[in-house]
Amino acid sequence: MAPPGGKRMKGVQIYRPFIYGTTARPFNDTDNPKPPGVPADHTHSWQVFVKGIEDTDIFYWLRRVQFKLHESIPNHLRTLDADTIIREIDKSNNNNATTGNKKQQAAAAAAAAQNPNSNQNQNQQQQRAFVVNETGWGEFEITIKLYYDSRSGEKPQTLYHHLRLHPYGRTEDEKEAMRSGGEIVAWNYEEQLFNEPFEDFYHVLTTGAHDKGTKPPPLPASSGGGKGKGQGGGGKGGGNKAAQQQQQASSSSAAADGSGSGGGVGGDVKERSAMIPQSNKPGQPFSRDTEALEIKRLREAGEKVHQMVLEMNKSIKDKEAELTRLKAENAAPLPPAGAGAASSSSSATAATKKNATTTATTASGASTAAGTDNAATSSAAPASAAPASTTTTAAV
């Protein structure tokens, strides 16, 4: 990659809108018959693409796109180069010019305008975009790698997109609308932001804006390495740079108020600009009206979430108050200070007295019983004592 020219434009950001996604159609016998050689288990034809808003040119800043398909697909890594596509377009245009059949070309253009979903119009879209056409039966994730103009000095960026073959949506009505339309459209609007671009690439992005269908004006001389008039004093606020910034500001202003070439066939979007169409058109679902509806939907969703948060906070406060009340009702009254120790002492004294009485009673009963037994023994003792004494005396 050639080194970028000039210095970076400090504090400058430039964006360019583009669309990427997939379009799938089920095979049928009427408007989408299965081509010869397609495997029997393939149920859909589909395409994945990267293109400009309203099919405007993006080749001046995006030079190559690589699509990584499912590994089961032959040649699953597809790389498309802008120069190759441009040569094919020029070759096709030259062939059409040599035939001289302008009436057929005008009829084809009119048919494409009336039916933007026709195959002829799809071919025209392919000429203005990076497109891969395939057939299959299953959905999978596609990796899309973007390679920018070498003058940008930017590294490739990667996008991921899920191939849709079957109707989808948040509601059944959305699914049914997609099913009745005959196409499964999964498109994404994106804006490529170039932050502080190099001077040469800034020059490419901000010059050459023109109406669709017309030839671009010749580009002025490149800013080169940033030297020349107005680059002194630290390189800030130079005359050439100021003129370029003024041009970019006017271009951004035109994009903001929707001005352009008018509402003719070319629409209100200029080539090589950041302009967005004011309203939707067949086959072009992204516009400022779409943006306004999306902003409204996000605002309504934000208000709904805010209301849910308020209700949740109120519910939490009510539950905390209920919990405090229940704790107060179930809590036992606490005795006064010192009462617990006195009560314990009294209980201990009463228990001691009771034990003493029991002991005394038990001892008295035992003594009485013992006295009775001893008395009985003593009364019986003399009867046996005399012989003993006699025997003793006799022995003596």
C-alpha cells in the first residue's frame, strides 16, 4: 500500500453512507425458476452486497470487499475489486453503444424504473456495487471485510451479517408482509466515518460531487505533502485547507437540508457526497423519513422505559414501607434496664429455698426411718445379748 499523502486534518471527521445486506428469493416456476445445474436441495437464490445509498458510487473511497461465505460453498472466499468492476461496466457500456439499439436500452431503463425488483434492475445494481450471487438452502453468518483507498491510510474493517432466507420480524404482521412481498430483505444502513483523514484522501472525499447520471467534474490538483500556500504558522488554518473545509461544510449543509438535484429520476442525492434521500422509494428503504420514524420509535421506547422505571421505584418504596410496618408489629417490647438481672436473682433465690426445703424433708424422713430401724434392732438386741455374755463368762 502506498504511503498516504500529506498530514492528517486535525479535528475533521467525514462520513459516507452505504448499505450492506442480503436479499433472498425462493425458487418458483413463475418469476424465479431454478437455473440448470443448481443442486436439487437448494431452495433459494440470494445475493450479498455492499453498495452506496440509492446506488451511488462508493468506489472512490472503498476499493475492495471480501465476502467469506459458508465453507460448504465452493470458493467460499470471494474478493471483489473496484477496478475490475469498473472495467466490466465500461466493457458492457461499449458493447451496448456499438449495437446502437438505443430503443431497447430506453425500454429496459423504463422497465427497471417501474419494477425495481426485476432481474434487469438487479443487474444494474450489481454494476454499482460489490455483489455476490449464490443459491442455497440454509442460513449462516457472512463475514464482510472492507478495504479502503490506499490514500486513506486506514486498515481494513470487518462487518458481520446473517443471511436470511425465511420471513422474520418482531410481529406476525411483519413476517406476513415479507412473505407476501416475495423477497426476504435483510439490509443495514451504515455510515463509514473517517476521523482526521490525510490531506490527499480528504481531497478525494470532498471534491467531485455531481448529479447522478452526469459525468464527474475534473478533480483539482492534489494537496501533495501538505506544503504550499497557507501551510505556515504551525500548519493550522491554511488557505487551501480552509477552502477545503468550507467546501465540506457546504456539502454537509446540503446533505442536512435534503437539497440536491431535485426529485427527478436521479433523486435528491448527489454522487460523491454524504447526502441521504428525503423520502423512501421502491427498492430504497433508507431516507430521512426512515430516520425520523426511527428517532420517533426510539423516543417512544425511551419514554416507556422511563415510565417503567418510575413505576418500579414507586413499587419498591411501597414494599419498603410495608416491610417497616410489619417489623414494627412483630417486634416484642423490650424490658427496662436492670429488670432482667433482678428477675434472675429472685428466681435463683427461690430455687435455692425450694431445694433446701426438699433436702431437709428428705433428711428428716431418712432420720426417722433410720431411728425406727435402730430402735427395732436395739429392742431385739438384749434377747441375744445375754447368751453371748454368758458364753463369754463361761469361756473366761
